[in-house]
Amino acid sequence: MQKKKFTGEEPIYLQVAEGLEKLIGDETLRIGDKLPSIRVLSEEYGISMGTAFQAYYHLEGKGLIESRPKSGYYVRFSLRRMPGLPRISEPEPIASEVSVSEMIATVFKKFSQDDFVNFSVAAPPISLLPAARLNKSLVHALRSSPSHGIQYEDMQGNPELRRHLALLAFHWGGKYSGDDVVVTAGCMEALVMCLKATTKPGDTVAIENPTYFGIFQVIESLGLKALEIPTDPATGIDPDHLAGLIRKFPVKACVFVTNFSNPMGSCMPDKNKKALVELLTHHRIPLIEDDIYGELYFGRHRPKTCKSFDKEGWVLYCSSLSKSLAPGYRIGWALPGRFTTEVIRTKAMHTVSGTTLTQQAIAHFLGIGRYEYHLRKLRKALHTQCLRYLQGILQYFPEGTKISRPQGGFVLWVECDRQLNAYRLYQEALKHNVSVAPGQLFSAQGQFGNCLRISYARPWDAEVEAGLKLVGKLVTAHTRAKPSR
């Protein structure tokens, strides 16, 4: 190893850790290799022993290295050991009515129980959220509000909050003002408002396959038909394939999660996003873009959005702070483009306005610059947790299990042997106080019976490891396969 120059962009220990992680990923350092001692690492990099220890501690937290008493640090895991990706989905090319409410309702009853090892919830636990800082912003809002937070808020949303939400668009190349933003009660309400503004009962809506089950509930409640689009676990939908389906079906709108989709974790490349926007603009088909996970990226740069390529207002961008900051505050928003008037009119018929106090509190929190600081910590925690869960699944699930490789977000998509009935496994796991999301929830056609969505939102601990071990045993028992390890 050679001494290197450090930049001011990140803490030195992280830069050292990233360098070592690259050596492990390239297999210059292989599993079982002994790493330099703390003292040697300190001398080689020209850093303090405390910084060297922090670097090793960071890699240990990711599960890439391990400390052996009286022996030192050793490489424990490399991403080169990863199994294959889940298959590209193959839904039937039909526009169908949706009816998955019964199964969703059954599973959803257990989603928020605290006494479970819960791999079902794709949302951050309170331990990863800045509760104390949010409380201070809430108190500030209460004390500074002329109406004490009890009057109706502006129908379009708190003006100061809208201004700060518009500023967030700069991260992905958007240039908007507060007048372009409509505040909603979470991202789901934004999706509902945008669908109502762009469709009518009986219309066909193109969606990913698999996709978040909440989208099915919205489509079903609005009397729409779903056209499920094949989805690659790494790159999402193929615009060329969608173009062929548009020629065959009267698609009136599209709803896609373009960054770190739920449940596959796919992220559309920028060239695909650009091609998608050009395709839909040409056909004058609205794209409702769900970007709720966009800020939770693991790399150095935030991925772009389809909205960043939108020149004529056909992309209705939706997001929220539910996955990144305050789920219970229910702060979502939309940039509806040419449909802004229709969205505001629809909101007026439903909620009139959002909660005054929480909007003012979030406006204050964003205004004091704490959000980006919090996001940096949250991204690092989720990346570490993602790697640990991946390793746990590799260790405890049968050989041949396929796992997605998300570069952000909260969830892993796990494809098991075709013999598995994921819903039955879910029911059996509940008896042991463990909850997973069965794959059948994520397709209107009842596909993915051998798949599971596993959330890595909860920080790795002994209970998480025991929970994954149990699920792995159940998968093995249900498929009558021999575990690989």
C-alpha cells in the first residue's frame, strides 16, 4: 500500500476504508487474507492510529472484514461471491383489472407490529431518524406560528415548505419554484392525485412488474386497468419494450419507480430515462414518476430523475419525506407539470389542505440545513445494513438463491426455488414472530410465488441474524433443498 493524498470531501477514515473496500472488491485482498495491523496501516497511509481504527471499524460494520482476538483483522467477505440476479420478469401482455386487496390486508395487519422481527416494512426505524432535532423544529413551529398551527394551511401547501422542497430538485438537475410544488399527505396521496388528474375509470395504466402493492390498491380503487411491464432487476423497464406495448394497448398513463424500485431495487440508467420521457412525450402519455427513494443512494451522486429530462410537462414527479425523515409527519409532494391545476383541484375535493404544524416544522428543519447532514448518515447506515443482510441471506438460504443488488433504498428482492410458496412461508414465519413480504403481493397477475421482499431498514443485530436464519431454514424446508452452508 502507498501513502495517498486525501481530499476534503469525506472524513479521512472513510477514504481509507473505501480504498481498502476497492482492493477487496477487486480481490487484490481475498477472503481470509490478513490485513495490516492498525500501526502498519497508520504508517502506510500517514494517518493517526485512531483514524486507522475507525477505517477498520467501518469495514467491520459492513461485514467485509473481521477482528480475530490476538491475531488482527482479516478479509471476511467480497461482493465477488454474490449469486446471480433474479430473472427479468415476464408478465402476460394483458391489461387486467386488479384485485389483490384481500392478501394485502392480511399481510398489512402485521406490518407495523413492534414485537416482530419485521422484514416487511420498507421504512426507517426511529433509531435512524433525527427525532430530537425534529422535536425542536416542531416546538419552533408551534411558538412562531401566528395561528398557533390551528388554522388551515395554504391549499397548495405551506409556501416556505414548498420553496425548500423545490430546492431539493437541484440535486437531480431540476429548476423549479415553490409555485410548481403541491404538498400532499405522503407520496401515496401524490400518486392518487396525479392518477386522478390524468385518467378516468376504465383507462389502462402501465406499471412495473413487480411493483409496490400500494400502487395496485390505488389502481383498483380508481377503476383502472393495469398493464404490467417486464422489469430488469438492475435497470428497470426497457423503453423499447414499452414502445411496442403502447402500439398494442391504449395506455393513458404510466406509473414507474425509476430510482431504487420497490421491490426489485432497480435504477434506470439516465439514457433510459431520457428515452422514456421522449417516448411518452411523443405519444402525449403522462408519466407519474415515484421518486420516494431517490435521496437514499449508496454511490457518490444522486441519480437523475425522468423529470429532469421533461421539457413539456408530461412527467408528474412524486416524492415524500416518509422514507428519509419523518414517516408520521405525512409530508409528500408533487411537481405535476402541465397537470398542476388539475392536481390542486383534486386535492381541494379531498383534503383541502395538509396539517399546518408539521408542514411548518419540516420547513424549519429543511431551512436550517439539517436534512443533508441527516441523509449522509442515513445513506451510510443503509448501505452497511444492505451488505450485512446480503451476507446473511448468502449464509442461511439454500444454494441457488438469487438476490438483487440495489444501489439505494430499503429492500432486497430474493428469488428462491420454484417450489416455494412465499405466502405459505410468510404464514409459517409469523408463528415464530418473523415477518417477510411474500412475492405474490407485488403482481396483479399473482406472479412471484417463489420470491420474497426483505427490508434491511432495521440495523443489523442478533435478532435480525436469527430472523434471517429462521427464514432461510423455512425456505429450505419448503423447497426440500439442502442448504449450501
